[in-house]
Amino acid sequence: MTAAADGLAVPNSAGTAPPASRPAPPDACDAHFHVLDPRFPSPDAWRPEGMTLADYGRLQTRIGTRRGVLVQAKYHRTDPACLLDALARMGGDGRGIAVVHPNVTDAELRRLHAGGVRGLRFSLWNPADTVTTIEMIAPLGPRIADLGWHVQLHLSAAQILDHAGLIARLPCSVVIDHMGRLPPRQGPDHPAFAAIARLVEGGRTWVKLSGAYLNTEDGPPDYADATRIARSFVRLAPERLVWGSDWPHVTEAHKPDDAVLFDLLSDWAGSGAARDRILVDNPATLYGFI
């Protein structure tokens, strides 16, 4: 999808207007979204609605992105069937981040790679619903390094500080989810920002400019506290940032406006060139888009 649409309603997204900022550049990438598809089994009794790949396609049309990075949802646990099905339908415009346990076979990792997977996610921020553990990261790091994959970490600021040594020792690249989940009032003054900065300066760590609503007490439309955090990362290393919508915003009872979230990036980036780098060049490098 390349052209934003006027008045397009998207499931699990507030508003219908296209972004107010200038249109997305060709090959713009949404580097963080989820698909929850009830066609595929899940142990959850809850059935998701409006969260399929077809629903996400409406969001692409609305905001103007073409490429996307599908992050396996906790709803599907470690079963990659939904992930691989969606990636096959996205063709060369999709890449995937899977969730596995250390007992995964090498043959399965190769199968996932052939299907478009380029990383493993460890979402540990909320210990009440995590599918993985911190102890699983070190055994898997060397195995995915040989594939050119990265570890994607959704950790709290405190967890980043606690495990900074482990993260620094990983032999693969690392992606920090949702701007490091820094406490909004402290933002870049929190010591976890300096820890992330050291990792980024080491040359193998990236940060996702995503989840403004996860990093705010001020809220929309400006998300002023999250904006302060995002701008600090832009000043730190614009060449190590990617942007993601986090659609369908499964943590939120009241869904954000994805056009507003997309517009925030123009404000955060500070220039059109920096914005386009974050939307196109950086994800092409990180995820291997051709």
C-alpha cells in the first residue's frame, strides 16, 4: 500500500483521517505491528476481532506505509503458523519477529528464516503474561547470530538496567522495544537511557520509536513526555531508529489514532530527511528489505 486514504475507518484504530504530515515515502516501513487471527489456535478463550492481516492492510492504506514487520503476538504463544501465513501473503514487503523457546530445533529456525523471520522477541515487561523468560535469551543469542537475526527486547527501564550486562554480551544485534519504557516523568534523565545509549554506541543495538501511549502521562495528541524521550533518541543516533505503529494496540481499551502516531514521527525526527531515514533506510538495513 502506498497512498493514504481519506475517511478510512480501520478496526482497532481511532479516527479515520489520513496523517496530516507529508505523505509517507515509497517503501515506508511500519516496523512493529501484530496480527491476531482466530483461524489459528490459541489457548486463550478470548477471540480477537478486527486484528487480521486484512484489517492491518486498511491501516497501511490509511497511513501510506508499504513494508511491515510483524511481531508475533502473545495470543499465539510460540506457534508460528499465523506469523508465517501472514508473511507469505505479504511477500517481499514483510518480515517477522518470532517467539520461541531454547528447545527449538535448528531445522525450525531455518524454516522460520525461509518464511521471512529475522528476529526473536522477548516481551518480559509484564511478568504476569510473559511467554518467555530472561534466562532464555543467552542460549538463543548465539544460535540466531549465525542467521543474521536479532533479539528484540520489551523490557522496563529497571529490567534494562538489571540486565544491561547480558544484553551487551549477546553475539547478535539487539532491538529495544517501545523506547525502553522509560518512566515518562524522568524520560532521558532515567539511568536506563544512558544504559541504552551505551548499547547503541556499541554498534549493534537499535531502538523502536513506538508506543507513545505506553510512554506517557500527558497523553494525546502531543504526548509531550513521550516526545521528549523520542527526540532524545533522535539526537543520540538517528541511524539506529525505526518506527512502529504497534497496531492493533492490544493493551489499550481506548485505541489511539494511528494517523496521529504517524504524524508524531515528523515532529520527533526534526527533518524530512531524518524521518525518511527512520521509515525507509534504517528498516531496510535492519530487516534486510531489498
